[in-house]
Amino acid sequence: MKSVLLKILLILSFLPFSQVWGADFIPAITNYTVKDYEGGHQNWACAQGDDGVMYFGNNNGLLVYDGFSWELHRVPGGYIVRSVFVDGDRVYIGSFEEFGYFIRKTDGQMQYHSLSAGIKDKISSNDEIWHIVRLGEKIYFQSFTGWYSYDGKAVSYMDRKSGFRPLYFYTCHDKVYAQMINGGFYEFDGQRFHLLLERTAVGNDNVVAILPYGNSGMVLLTVDNGLFVYEHGTVSALRTDIDAQLRWAKGNRAVMVGDSILAIGTILDGIYGVDKKGHLLWHLNRDNQLNNNSVMGLFGDRENNLWAALDDGISFVHTNTSITLLTPSVRDLSIGMVYGVERVGEKIYLATNQGAYEYNRRTSEIHLLSHTSGQNWYVKQIDSQIFIGNDMSTMLVEQNGSIQSVPGALNSTCIVEASINGQEVLVEASYAELRIWKKQAGIWKLSHNVQDFYAPIKSLEVDGTGTIWASHMYNGLYRIKLDDDLHRIKDLEHIHTLGGKQKSGKIHVMKIRGRIVFSNTEGYFMYDDIERKIKPYDLLNTSVPFLTDAHTAVDVHNNEMLWLINSHEYVLLAYQEGKFVIKRRIPVEMFNSPCIEGNNKIYVDGNDCYLNLNNSIACLHFNEQYIGQKALSGLKIRQILASSSSGKELALDLSQKTTISSDYRDISVLLSYPCYDQPAIRFKFKLYANNQLLVEDSSFPSVHFGSLEFDTYTLWAGVYSDDGRLLDETEYVFVINKPLWMSYPMLFLYLLLLGGLVYGVARWRGKVVAEKKRKEYEAHKIEQNIKLSEQQRLIAEQQKKLLEAELSLKGKELASMALGTFAKQEMLEKLRLVVQEQLAKSQCGRKNMELVLKQINENIVEEDSWEVFQQNFDLIHQRFFRTLRERYPSLTATDLRFCAFLRLNLSTKDIAQMTNLTIRGVEAARYRIRKRMEVPDGMSLVDFLIELK
């Protein structure tokens, strides 16, 4: 009995008794918060310009968005913007006691023009403009107290005496309608209101939105009573699947998206999408990713997508794409990161990191499969069996929905069908083991583990020769050849590199058009069976050079197309004429919650492709309308800012060629290409000048060029689709002026100054050279003169020396002559005296003696000899005697003679002999002369006479 109960409990434990939640495939949503647009939380209205740019009324002002960048423009007073209406290049806004329009100037700046400033005295206190519409040639601004109109020139206003207080203005079929506060539903002709429906016709409720119904009818949305149809003057309720929900959710806004979806915005429960027959298509609220449940404004854009201005944030609903998201209806429900998807009939199985789930498309219910909690790597149907790769075991989903754990399979990371050595098998990998499955009675059964293999495998493929290629979870891959019975490894190679610079790391293995392909950060490679080596796969490398480190490849439509996936995007390729052509790119950033690296895979089921996400999956339905990018138009230069080195900025006039001063050499360009659901486009910038070409490529429509030269520039900008098609282009020409000192007049002036400078320098140089030569000549001349003077001096000195020597010699000769003369005279005198004495004694013949005496007399020429001596002495000694006579007139002739002897420095003895005096007589003469000449004491008379001049 106990064994029976145990079996029953065991069976019951594997039955699915888990909790069931609702879930639906809904359009993808992109949410924008205050962190994105940097404005206020509340948003009130949406509108789109002819160029595709979106405008939103925000608590802080007017928001502008083109799919890439946001702008916030404030109104006077910094008040809220309640309403927005775009007419041509003007963006009309309604605010608190204020209305007017913004217009973008030619320099790209938005400028506000107030229309209410001229009628401030006519605007009611605390009045707010809630709606703006166009009727004919006039723009109408509606408040709760009336309306104001603008015909392009002047503003007029409603007569308050009429008593009408409009709650809403709306347009339909080129007419304007109004709901009155606590009143009925009216048509407005521009001056008067005409009643169409009493309030009681719609359940004593307010009509908050109207939409076209057929050629002339209208769908009316009320706050509490749902939808009504007004046609041919009668009104009737429009029954839908959401009547009950609308009665409590409070209808607030409604728009037609395309021609088939009626989008209804509510105050309490987000947005409902119904078709024309009232069937619910989807419901968006906070539980399934909408920013906020209170919808303040709705707008269907020109691409048939939906914008919602919310009480907190802005949401963009991708209603015109082929992508929908499976989203639980309970916001806090987390199914985890999805690793694998498999559709079996009406059921879709999800393998996530929190469990394996079953979703029923018919009932829109999802529940956790029992005993699958934790990490699940894959879910896969092979023949009639459904395999789940769980962290604890390989599991099978039985026909009754129960889960069976496979004995002997501790965990499983991947499993593939293959033919090895002529045997049809399943090859399963895990954290350590390699397993072989074989069929028994048409059912796959685990056969055995491959011996001597222990490694964690992320994925594997088997080629046509039966070789197993297994990607290691962290490092490289294995090439495995099994023996004939598949129990042992016959050949094993651990490949760490594919031949490039990467020496280790992850290597992904996949199968593309029947060929085994490897991928890493360096590109794509394949195994050459003939050369038995890995080679680059050039065909794929040239087709998608941007998509490296792809981890998954999935064939589509019998290998006609291929999904190639890396951690950043999904790329759809078509194989045409021997090459791969890009058909579509889907960045993972398109989804609010993409998978982590390496797990964003795709499961293909006919025309539906399921993309793994975090807490969801996306379904991409193949449709020729969506295969390939739509060629949008409208690329414009929004703004070009020139910056100076001092930090000043100048917005360039975009309507014409602009010339800017030389201080502004840094250029920042911002393009506008409204694009909200095709983020895989790229922008290319080229800046041409006479001597340079600058090229930039970016996924964002902006670029910066710094430190530009002074020149004329042509800026070309183009936007490209992901398959390389040029979608649109634009050009702009600007000039960076040369500084004044580089201008042509200044250059001419510089040439003149340079010429003058050259001329002046030449003249100065000539003068300098001439002066230098003159100085050199004068210096040379002076040097020559100095040399000549030196030579003359030397000659003079030599002559002086010679003269002095000659004079000295002459002096000596003169002295000698004087001495000789004196001696002769003395001898003759003595002889004469002797002769005279003899004659007197008559001691010799008289006649003879007289003859001797005569001869002696003829030779005695005392006075004449002295005269000659005196003249010669005066000549040699520079007028010696004349000086003595002039200075010392008391000197006698004998004194003068003694002075001459003393100047000749003759000794006392010589003088005594010459003068026939005694030595004493000579000294007495010297004393006498000293006294007469007053020679100072202590000074030699000889020295005195020698120095006398």
C-alpha cells in the first residue's frame, strides 16, 4: 500500500500544478523618462511636423524630438505647455494665460512669438489653452472660458456673453466639434456653435475624443460610457471587447493608428488597441512596460506608430512594425532571462534562467513547468519529444505535460541531431560530459557517455564527415572524432586560436548553409577538409565586417536567408548570386530588456522568428513590407555651432553660405533625420576644402571638426541604411575668414612693407657695408699710419740715436778739438814766450827768431778758435751759451767757457790743463760760477748745467 501511495505521490509531483498568469504578444514599447528628455514628468499633448519631428507639451515647456536628440524650449514665465499644434513651419502652443508659436530660425534656433501678448486684457484670469485646431485659414485656441483665433495677422476672441464654455475642441472630416462643460456636443463653424447631441444622448457624459467613422460618421469616446457611433444625425453605442474596462478606466484620448487600429487612452489603465469591429488587439499599461497608466495625449504619426504623452514620461508604441512582445500581464512577474524557445502547436515553451515555461497562445496563459526551476539552457523538439536542458538534469516534456528527468544525465547545455559513422544519433553536451542518444522503437533514449572527455561545452555542431566541433564555454573549441561504436574518442584536438592575433578566448561554432563556421572577435573562419586547416571565411567577412564575434546562425526559408547574431544585434542576410546581402538589422537596444551577452538567440518557426529577451520574447513576423529598410527622407542640418578658442559659440545661418571670423575654427554639426523605429542607420560626414578632406562616420547624427584652417568648406552629410543604401543627403557651404593680418589688403600692405623693408634693409645694409668698408679702410689706414708712425718713430728714434751718437761724437770731437786747440795754443804760447825771452836775451839769430815768431803768431787764433767752439757747442747743446747769457748776464766769458767744460762733464784736472790753471784755480772758478748762477744747495753744478735747457 505504501509503495502504491509513493508512486501516486511521485506521479502527482510531476504534474503541472504551478500558478498560471496571463500574457499577451503586444507591440514593442520604447519609454522615455525625465532622464532622457530632461524636462518635467507630466506630458500633455503630442504633435508631428511635416518633417517628421515630434513635439510634446510638457510641464517645463515644449519638447522636440527627432529620434536621436531632445530639445526643451521654455515659454515666457516658464509655464506649462498644455497643447501643441503644428502648421507648416510653425509650432503653436497653449499655456497658462499665454499662447503663441515657435518657429525655427535659419540658424537652427527655436524662437517664440507670443500671440496673446497683444490682448492680455482680454484673457481671463487663470485661463489655460487646452486644445488648438485649424479651421479654414484660422488657428483656434480653446480654453475653458472660450476661444481665441488667429488668421496670420491678428488675434480675435469669443464674445463671453454667449455663455458657451467649451471643454474640448477636436477636428474630424475637416470640421471642428466641441464638447461643452456640463453641456452637449456641438459643431463649431468658426463663429457659432451648433448643437448636434444633447448630453443625455451619451449617458449624460462628456465626449473627450472623436474619430472618423466611414465617410461622414464619427466614433465618440466618452469618459465613463465607452464608445458611440454618430452617423446621419443619430447616435448608437459601439460594442467592443473592452466595454467593461472602459467604464472604470476613464476614457481620455483616442486616435486612429493607420486605418485599422483604434487606440484609446485612459486615465486609470493605460492604452487599449481595438480593431474596427471592437475586438481587442492589445492592452498596454504599467504591468506590461508602459511608463504610466494615465494617458494625457495620444498621437498617430505618419509611420502609423503611436505616441503617448503620459502623466509620467512619454511612450512610443511600435504599432507599425512586425515585432510584438510576449509580456506577462502582471508587472512584477519575472520569468527570467530567456535562453531558448520552441513552439509546439498552440504552445510556446521558454527555457529561462529561472525555469521552463509553457505559454498557450489560445488562452494567453503562461505557467512554470514543475521541477524546472533554475538555469535552463535550451528547449528543443526533436521528432515528437521535447527536450529541456536543465542545470540539474536533461528533462523531457511528456504528452500529458508532466516533466521527466532523464536518469544519468546530470545537466545539459545543448543537443543536436547528427549522423556519425553511419549512425543516426543525438549528441548532447553538458558541463563535463559528452553523451550519445539513440532511437529505440522510434523514441530517443540515452545510450552512453563518451569516455575520456570532460569539458564544459556551450554549443556544438557535427559536419558531414561525422566530426564533432564543440565550443568550450571559455577557451577555444574541440575537434572530436569518435571510434566506430561511438564510445571512445579516436582523435581529439583542442584549438585555441583560429590563426589570427587572438591566441585564446571564446570561439563560437555554427552551421551556415551546411558548412561549419567558426567566429571570434577577429571575424569568421571555416575548416578546409582538403587542406585540413582553418581558413578565413572571406565571403562572410566582406559581407558583415561590422558583425564580429557572432555566436549564433539560424537558417531561414531553406537556406535562402540567414540570421546572424552577436551580443549587439540581429542581422538578417539573404544569399543572392553567390554573396550575402543585408536585409535587416535589429539592435538589441531596440528592446527595453535585451538578453545578456551571448544568449540573445533566435528561434525560427515558419514566418515567425522569436527573439530571446530578458523577461520576455519578441516575435518578428516575416512580411515583405518589413524585409529591407524603408527609404525615409528629410535629412536636414538642424544646427551648426562654431566655437572660438575663448569658448564663445556662434550659430550659423543655414539658409545661405555663411562667412565666420577667424576666431571660430571648431565646428559642431547636428543633423535631423526623424527616425523612431529604424535605429540601425548610419550617418557619414565629409568636409571638403581646397587642400583637405575630412571624413567621419557615426551612428548618431552629429560630428565635430576642430582646429580647421582658414578656407572655404563644403559640408556633405548623408544617411545610410544598414544595407548600405544612401537614404538622403544634404550640403552646406561656409567660409572661415582669414584673420585681418592674413587678408589680401593686409598681404598687399605686407608686400609693400616687405618691399620697403627690403629696400631699407638693402640701403641700410649698403650703408653698413660702406661704413664697414670705410671703417675698415680708416682702420687699415690708421693701422698703416700707426705702422708708418711707428716706423717713423723708430726711424726718428734711430735717427735721434744716430744724431745723439753723432752729437755725442761731435761733442767729444769738439771737446777733443778744443783740448787740442787749447793744448796747441798753450804750447805755442809757451813757445812764443820762450822765443820772446830768447830774443830779449839775444841768444838766437834775430832773423830766424822773428820768422819763428811770425809763424807762431799766425797759428795763435785764440779768439777765432773759441768762437768756432762756441758756435758748435751752441748748436749741439741747444743754444746753451745764449740761454746762459739771457738767464745769468753776470757771467763772464771765462765763466761761460768753464760752464761749457762742465757741461761736457770734463774733470777738474782736464779743465785745469785746458785753461792753464791749477786745480785750485778751477775749483775757485766753479765756486764763483755756482754763486752767480745761484745753484741750490745739494745739487751738483755739473748736473745743473747738464739739465739746463
